[in-house]
Amino acid sequence: MSDLIVIVPSRGRPASIGRLMDACRKTCRADTRLHFGFDIDDPAVRGNLDAADWPDALVTTGPRDTLTGWTNKLAIRHLADAPAMASLGDDHLPVTVGWDERLLAALPEHGGYAYPNDGRRDDVPEAVVVSTSIVAELGWFCYPGVAHWYCDNIWRDIGAGADCLVYCPDVIVRHLHPNVTGAPGDQTYADAAESLSADLGAYQRWKLRESARHISIVRGVRAAAAASV
């Protein structure tokens, strides 16, 4: 088993893939494996594949999918492969040496969520490490009702509600989003923006109708883990 599986959906950004790969080579200290999901119809897919060429990296290509779709599709493959998994965007940049070890160490003893300082927001985990047992019991990593947005709000709400959310302000994994860097956006950002309104509605409905049940599920995972010790 690995220590950590990092899931990274990406479209149209070979340079970002290369940047992330280089940063992980320099900073990962756990037995961490990256798994990229690439749309087969992406004009840049060949560049993405070349950029992800690292012996420990995994790559899956397939029909075009959303951030949520790719994340869940890949996460389900790794339920028996590592005790924890992470979600990073291709616009994240690990800076702290050993960021993976430190987030793994910060996970609550009986399962939960830990997230770094991304230089953008500290109220939600835009990058996150989660215990695999939680993903297995929920049946998803990103809430399937959203396509791209508010996954992080839902991780925050579940983690806080189940008392298993840890913020690590001294672990730096920068989020190089255009509203931080001032760089112009690209087509991938523009495509994602199209689902913002629908995802907001889905998140609001989740809070009203499903959040209590999902928090209870995670509390159950933690209780079962504690009882087995």
C-alpha cells in the first residue's frame, strides 16, 4: 500500500501538470502517488500525458468528465490502496517539504479531513487529505450532486459537523488561481464557471436535505474505528 493517493483531474494544462510533478518530486516525503484523470477529447491530452511521465504517477484517460466525476471515478479505484487520499487541482503547488507527511499526521486519529494553507482561503479546504474509510462509507470523495464548485464547502461542513476537520496553517500548498496570481484565466476556468449557479443550488439543497445524514455517516466511521482499537 501507498501512504497517500493524490487525485488530480486536469484539462488543457500540460505546463501546470509539469509544474505540479516537479513540485511533488521536490517536496513529497511519504509514499505518495499521483493519479491524473485526462479527457481523451482534450486537444492538449498528448502534452498532459508527456508532462505526467513519472514512474510513480498513474494516468487514466476517458470520456470528458467534470472535476467531481473524475475525482470520484479515480477515488473508488483506490479504496484498498492507501489509508488516505487527497484532492489537488492542477493549479496547486506544494511548497512545504514533507507537506504530505504533515497532512497525514494531522488527520484525526479515527479518521477525518486535513487541509493546508493555500494562500487563498482558510475557511474551506480547496486542497484536502481525507481518510479513505470516509470515502468508502460515503461512496464518494466529491459530493456527486455538484460538478465542480462547493466540494470544498461540503468537506468543511462534514468535517466540522463530525468534529474531524484540521487546518494546518504552516503547511503550504499554494493555490495559483487567477484571482490570486492576477494571471488571465483559460478555457478550463471558463468551462468550470458555467456550472457555478447550478452547483450553488445543489450545495444549498444538500445542506437542507442531506448534510445531517452524511455527517452522521462520518461520525459512524470514526466511532467504528475507535471501537476497533
